[in-house]
Amino acid sequence: MKTPRKIIKEFSFKDNMLEINKIFSAASVPDTIKRLTAHDTAFSRSVLTTLSRMSPLALCITHETQILSRDLDFTGCLRLECEISDKTLLMADLKEGVRALLVDKDNNPKWNLLHWMK
């Protein structure tokens, strides 16, 4: 079994923490994307590539959830997560992501709000 020290030592983003904190402290997802683009490092390009495959709406929901949960206790966080999960199951982007990844396997989702992120 790994000790906490070994887990911390193996933390893969340790060398990028200053960049992560600077980029991901943005007030919105579009601002985060702008910061990632401006940084133009191997790390930021890798993150941009990953984020570009994800639903813009889901990214915004995740960002907002992190903001809303800052002042919640553990139970409040679980309640919030449950409420959000219930609502996102009805989203068209979830269905589109499943279609692109699991059904057609074209890995080319057509997100509803892609134009909004630019």
C-alpha cells in the first residue's frame, strides 16, 4: 500500500502547479481557454487539446459547481452534485457524447454550444 508521502511524490502535475493556479483561477471557462491559449506551453497545449473534446456546457457546469461548492460542507456538496447529475442526464450534450464515443465511435461530437466558447 502506498503511503501518503509516496502519493504526493507521484503527483503528476506537481511541476505545473504555478501554471495551473494562474490559468484555472479565471472567472469563467472562456477566460480559462484564453489563458491556456496565451500560455502556449506543452502543458497548456495538452490541456487545450483535452478540453476541446469535451462538452462546452459540461465544462461550464463543472466550473460553476466548483464555485458554488466552495462554501458547502461535505453533505451540501453531495446534494449539489446529485442535483446537477439529475439535470445533466437530460442534456442533449450527454446523448451526443455517448453517441460520438460509444455508439458511432467517430469521436466527433457536435456540441450544442461549441460556438459560444469561441
